[in-house]
Amino acid sequence: MSQEINNHNNIADGTSAIIEIPENNATTTSTSEAENSIVNNSNVKDEKSNQDLKMNLPSENRDVEMANIKNEKSNQNQGQEVEIEEQPYNDRAPLTKTRLSLVFIGLAFGIFLAALDQTIVATALHAIANEFSALDQIAWVGTAYLLTATAFQPTYGKLADIFGRKITFLIAIFLFELGSLICGLSPNMTCLIIARAIAGTGGGGIIGLVFIIISDIVSLQDRGKYQGIVGGVFGISSIVGPLLGGAFTDSITWRWAFYINLPFGVITIICVIFFLRLPYISGSLLEKFKRIDFLGTFVLVCSTIALLLPLNWGGSKYKWDSPVIIVLLCVGALGFIIFAFVEKYIAIEPIAPGRLFKDRMVAACFAVNFFQGMAFFGMVYFTPLFFQIVKGATATRAGLEILPLILAVVFTVIFTGQLVSRTTIISYKLLCIIGGILIITGAGLMSTFSDTSTRGELIGYLLISGIGIGAIMQTTLLASQQVVAYEDLASVTSLLTFFRTIGAVFGVAILGTVFNNGLSDHLPGGGSGHNGFEGGELGNVPNSIMRAFVLSFDISFKVVIVMGALTLISALFMKNIKPARDVKGESEKVRESN
């Protein structure tokens, strides 16, 4: 009797082979202790020899191999008989250029709709509040999406390892599309808020999963090119969103701000189902569900929501020193401590493996993403306000005024992607250091903005800031993906997205508090009669009030300088690793350096 196992060298070529194991070594794999010892002793050499062969496998095959081994071990632990069957390797055929292009188009549309949804709703909020007569609940349209999207981001990385990238991505798209459809059909504000939470549950995984899938179908050397283009799509959709939302609201109905997601989602689903071929991960559905870190997911979601709520409410709905804000912040902080304990001591397959945080390079990339997210979104939120309040621009005009910032980010993301893919002259660390320096410089120059600033100054300073942001945007992702083991690739990708999002929330909350406090300090009468951003009739305010707004923006942009400095300091802790041309060779160097 013989046992069938897969020959990994042939797997890489899209074929399979059967290696005969002599009968005198073992007849079958059972839970008997004596039989297990015979089988294990006879296969030690085979396992060791196959260890090197696995390193030469394409990344996607290594991922499946790890998943299959985990499922087989799970069966053995349950006292079940194990037989390793031939996997359907027909799905593992490499993508042709045409198929790759079609898959990439689908993924780009996925990024487009996820990024579009974050900005298109902004210009429709006023019409939504009027139709439902619920101005006091309007903030929840954005908050509900943000809470679920952020909370579930890290979870999607581990689900992609357990169930496979393709099915996890399709589930994320389906939830996002379902939520968008319900949003468009909502008869009242309560239904709309619930639908936004559903959409966020799916939307939280789309961006991270796109980058994870790209890492599966594209070599490390070419990854920068494709991820750079995806970053460009994200930036462009961020520009188009407010303009499209305003056009729908004015010409048709605000409901089309949600319906527009449906056709883009359908295109993405079709391209992924028919053209994306990724490996099949063995194991029953029950076995895969047992691998999910339910406790860690629950603690993480609760902790994230407890942390984000006070950051959204502080300074607006409640004072920062109110008991509600303080209690929620403490609960959120305590929750993350409990989450770390669960991940280290309880979870079998943790969402956030502790080894990632012990790696100096990866930990530094997390910190860079966090502080860069603070600086970037702080600029994105407060620069349009400057143009509206100080320069008297309309909402649409203010959106156009920040084009230099967004276009600089888009161009630099694409440029750094090409640079990383085509050369090895510059290290990831140096790119992030340059980005941090430019963020500091740009924010410092932006702090000089006033009602007398010239067009050249406004455009030039925004360009400098945008180049700094763009230099970091995907560099940390490429750096982290290069140094981690493949089994951690999905986790590190989703965690990087999570840290940038959390940083964005912190950044906006901090700048909002600084701005409002500065306004209260500089307005005549200590700010009585004025509430934060309400500066009277825009473009036609008294000089004393205008000066108070200018000084408040000055202080706010100086805080961004601090965020840029923290980004730079975090980048200094990165390892001096250059883009790899030979994946296997570079992996060995990284392991030796650790």
C-alpha cells in the first residue's frame, strides 16, 4: 500500500507527481502512537529535503502548502485518518498577459469604488439630512462606515489565508455592494446608517485584499509598478468623488451617490470570477472555521469602535474632558491590551502575529503608516476648509484647489512604484526619510498660508507636501512584503492599512481640537458666539475674525509638522534594505540579518 504526496517541483510547473513510499515504512497514517513514530521517523529526511524545495515555489503555492499542512495537522489532532490527495493544480496556471490585464482592471475598479465611497458621500450629506429631516444624525452616515471598515481591516488578512484570497475578496465586494444598494433604497435615516455599517464591513477589506492579490499574481520586482497604478486610481477617485456626488445631488438624486457603486462592483466581480485563478486551499469548511480567531476578532472590533467613537465625538458632541469620552478612550486602550494578550497566549492563528511587531523593519513601517496617515488626512480635511473660510471659495472650488496636493501624491506613488521595480539604487528607508522631510517642509510652508497668499505659493507648497506623502504611500507596503515570510504577507498588508486608517482618525481629531481651541483663543470675546468652523459669511468676514481663522490654520498646520517629524523619526528605525531582484536570495539575506 502506498501514500500519495505532491511533488513540489512539479507543482511549480503546473503538474503533479506521485512518490511511492515503501510499504515497510508505514501502511497508513493513523492516530496510533506506535504507527505515528514509524511514519514520522521514515519521513524526516523527506521533509527536510522538501523544505528547500518549498522555498523555490511560487509564493501562491507556498501559501497553499502552509494552509494544507495546517489542515492536515488539525485532522491528526482530532484522531482522524489522513490521506493527502492531489490538489486541483489546473487553477494554478500562470496568468497570461491578457488575463492579468483583465484581472488588474477588475482590481482597479474595486479600489476605485472603495475610494470613491469615502468622498462621494460628503457632498450629498446636506440633501440627505433635508430629505430625512435628521440633521442631528447626519454625522453617523460617515461614522457608521468608518467604524466597521476600520475594525474589520486586520481580520480580512487572516481570512484570506484561511479561505483563500479570491473567495474572501468576493465576499468583501458582495457586502459592500449590498450595503450600497440598501443605502440607495433607504426609506429613513436609521436604515441608511445601518446600511452604511454593512457597506463598511465589506469596504474595510477591499483595499487591503487588492494589494494582497497583487502580491500573489505579480513578482516582487514588478509589484511596485502595479501597486503604484492602484495608488494612482485611489487618488483619482478621491478627486472625482466630491465632484460626482455634487453632480448627482444637484441633477438627479443623492441616492445615485450609492447606486454608482453597483456597476463598478459588477465589473470587479466578473473579472475576478472568470479571470483570476488562485490556488485551492484544502480542508473542509468546518476545519477552516475552527482556524478563525473569533475571540481576537471580537476584542479587536470592540476596542476599535470604543477608540474611534470618542475621537469622532470629542470636541463636537461632547467635550474632551467629559466622562463619556474619557471612559470610551480607557475602554479602547484596555481592549487593545487584552487583544495583545489574546493574540499571544490564546489564538492559534492570530490576526496580528506577535512576530511582526518584533521585526524592527515591520514595526517601523507600522509607525510610519500611522503618522503619515495623521499628516495626510489632516491636510486633506483642513486645506479645503482654509480655501472656503479664508479664500471664500465654494465647496466645489475648494475641492479643486487641493488638486496640486492629490495629483502630487498620485504622480509620486506611480513614480516610486516604477523606481522600486526598475532599479535598486535607493532603499525603502531612504524613500521614507525623503518623504518625511518633504512632509515637514510642506507643512511648515503651509503654516504661512494667509488671505494674501499668492496662487504660486498655494500650489507650490501643496505640491511639496503631496510629493512627501506619495513617497511613503506604498513604500512601506513593498518593504514589509519583502521582509516577511509569505505566510505573514496577508496579515502585514491588512495591518498596514489598519494603522494608516487609525492614524487618519487620530490626525483629524487632533487637528480639529487644535483648530477649535486656537479659534476660541484668537476670536474677539474668547470665541463667544462662534462655533469652530462657522466663520460667518465666507469670504466676507471682519478682519479681526479673519485673522483669528488664519492664526488657527497656522497652528493646525504646525501640528502637521510634528506629525511629519514623527514620520521621519519612525523611518530612521527602518532597516536599510533595497528592492529585491532575486526574491529567494533577498529572503535569505533578510533572515540572516535578523
